Amino acid sequence: MFDNIKMLANGLFHSRLIERIIEMAAKTSKKLTSEAAPKAAKATRAKVKTVANTTVKKSSKEQKAQCTCNETCADTKLTRVVAKFDAGWGNQLFIRGTGAGLDWQKGVAMQCVGDDEWLWEQLVTKGDVSFKILINDQTWSQGEDFVVASGDTIICHPTF
């Protein structure tokens, strides 16, 4: 956590912070797995594909975490949404959509990980997640819905 604060102070948080988030998530998922489960392979650098104002990272090896659902654990993949937007002091970004337990009627609060970076992550069994970003769960982002595939990370730049 203190590393993230140092990076923010130095203005170097853009790409390095995302790498730290991925590293922290990998460590967390390793802690969640039982000792009898095989160790997850090391994550490789992600290939980055840019589409309009959206960046999608597809990893060659998916992270797996122990799950308590009825679905097969091998089908569960960690899906991340990183929204790049300065919401201003006292405001918070929310995500609404379909898939991964999201709903169009009520938003889920995103985690602030930097001055202009917000994170939502969820274990998704399969399929795509369609979503929009909202300020304070009231003001909708403009444009088409964003879409991220199960197990991918998307970096979006919403406009309001």
C-alpha cells in the first residue's frame, strides 16, 4: 500500500500501479487456494490491444482461484475493469451492467486506486460483461456500453 502512495507522489502510478494491482491479486488468489491444489503458473506479460479509447489486456495464462460456487473452478477467471477518470473530491465511480453479478438497476462501488484510476474486479465463470460507469451511481457515462470478456482486463476512459 505504501508503494502505491509513493508511486502516486512521484506521478509514476499509471502503468506501474496496474502491474501492482495484478501482482496483489495474484498473491491474494494464491493465499485463497488450498495447499493441496496445484500452484498457479507465473503470469506472463499481457498483450495489449487498443480499441478506440479502450485498452484491453488479454493474459496468456488465466489466474485461477478457489471458488465456493457450484460451477467448475477451472472455468472461473478474474475479470477486471479499470476506469481512468478524475471523479473529483468526494465523488465515487460505480459500475452497472450485465454478467458477473452486475445489475442495470443498482451500481456496485468501484475501488479508488489512484487520483484518476478506479478498479472493479470479479471472478467470472464465462461470457462477456457489458457495463457502464456512473458517478455517484447517478450520472451515466456517455456513449456505448463497454464490454470485457471473462478473464480479461479492460482500461476504459469514460466521458460524462
